[in-house]
Amino acid sequence: MSSMPDSLTRRPPRTVPALVTGIVLLALGGLAVWILGVRLIEGTWPEQVRSGIETLAGVRMDAVGVLVTAGVMALLGLILLLAAIVPGDPTNRRVLEDEIPGETAVSTRDIARRARTRIERVDGVQSVAARVKGKTLDVQVSTPIDDAEGVRHRSLAAADLALAELRPTKTLRARVRVRRTR
């Protein structure tokens, strides 16, 4: 038994994309096995695919359509490989780092919610939407006030204060965009 606890900042699993890809590839593989099985047992192609196979049999390997299809399939394979290797953004962020042993983590939604709550109290703010994307706290503020730049500066200060209170281990940069409403 290990004395080290699991990390609170796990990467999200890629189970849904892997499951969908696996089901699609399994269906295609099953279809190919059925077609080849019928060909081996009966000696002819199944009626449902006979015209398609005859068309494919007449296509040359150096035809533009074949080369484009091969390129698209290679690109799709590369994208699937990169999606499997590159981890997703963590759902939790480590915060309040200090000399006390242990780990404190907060979900990225809670970080955004805390910043949104802080910015909603700024004078001139009508509505706020906040989201953590990568290393950025992306905030969109709506205001009916003509001085949108002043609202942006006050909102940015409020977002920076909310982040400073949490002291995330990996620095988050606040980016505030202001949209004037009428």
C-alpha cells in the first residue's frame, strides 16, 4: 500500500472519444468481416455491396480520389493519435500553496465562479461570464455605461484580486473583455 495519496489535480479521461472511435471502428471491422466471410463462403460478393466493389475494382491506385482519401485517412489517424497522447486540461487547479504538507485544489468552474461573483460587484457591470481556459481566466463583461474602459480596468482589478486570494500554483492571467449594451 502506498503512503502517497492520489493527486487532486487529475487530467480528464478521454473515455468518451475513445468509446465513440472504438464503436465506429468495431462496426466498420464487423462489416468488413461479414463481407469477406460471404465472399469466402459463397464465392461471390454480397448483393448489397456488389456494385460498390465493382466500382472500386475499376479505380486505379494513382487516381486523385484515392490519393485524397488516403491523405484524409492519414490526417484523421494523426489527429486520433495526438488526441490520445496529449492530455486534456485539468478539471481542478492547485491553490493556496504553503509550507503545510498536503494539497488544496479547486475546480476551474469554482475559480471562474469566484471571479464572476467578485466582478459582479464592480460599479457599472450589468452581467459577467467567466471561464478558465488553459492559463487564462477569460472574463466577458456587459455594461450600459459609456466609459467601458474604466469598467474594464475595475473588472480586471477585481479578477486579479480574486486570483490573488486563491494563489494558484500555476499562474492564471485574467483577460477581461467589455461589451457595451444599450
